[in-house]
Amino acid sequence: MDQEESSAQLADLFQRLTKRLRRAQLARLAPLGLTPAQERALRMITRSEEPLRMTELADRLGVVPRSVTTVIDSLEQAGLVRRAVDPANRRAIRLHLTDAGLAVREEMRQARRQASEDLFAPLSADQRRSLIDLLFALDDGLGERRTAGDLVSDRGSGK
């Protein structure tokens, strides 16, 4: 197999596994009543150290602000997020998780974690570390060499 063929095969496998993981996550999130867009928005909001502005959320999600408005409207109606005027800039709106949003956050994490565990279950611990190292190598646009050990330290620091 030449390099071009192997690259195409890798891309096909990677895409197929990504779709499989996404479907498994969707199935596990369905009982929570969340769409993929809502789940992504909630995940970004929960990862932020301070309440995000609507425009910041749109930037992080890579979508236009009006798309975020629709998603936040539905999350607000579900009682998971509340909007509040930014005291530093009254024209800006900050997004805050409600108590219900905090409760759903852990359920979302567990659903995503279980879907991932199901996909990677056939791999040994050594194979998982190798795969993490390979994926970091592909994802690394800055030339930094990262390893599976960095993932452990990133989790501890909240990255």
C-alpha cells in the first residue's frame, strides 16, 4: 500500500470512528433531552472559568452569534442556563449555568465518557496511550511534543 492509499484509508477509518462515537454520544445524551448543539454549548459554558458572553460562545463554537441565540433560548427555556447583563458592559450578556444546568453537566460528562469507553474498550492501556500520542502528533500545530502523560496533567489543571 502506498502512502496516498494509506492516507485515504486512515481518513476513512478516522471519519467512520468519529461518526460512530458521535452516534453513541447522541444515544446516551437523548434521555437528557439535549440536541448536539445544546450539548456543545453547555459543554463550552461549563468549561469556562467565568460566565461567557454570547459572542465568546459563538467564537468558541465556530458559529455565527444568531445561531447561539437560538440554542441559548432553548437552554434557557429548559432551565439550564440564564442570561444576565454584564456589569462591566451593559450591552453584553453573560451566560450562567443554573442549578439544573450544573446537575445536567455531570450527566453529560458521564454520557460522553461512557460512549468513549465503549468505543475504546477493545484497546489495552498501552494501545490507548499510543493512540493518544499519535492523535496529539496529528493535532499539534505548534510543534510542541505532547504525550498521553500531558493529558493526565491537563485534566488536573482544568484544561
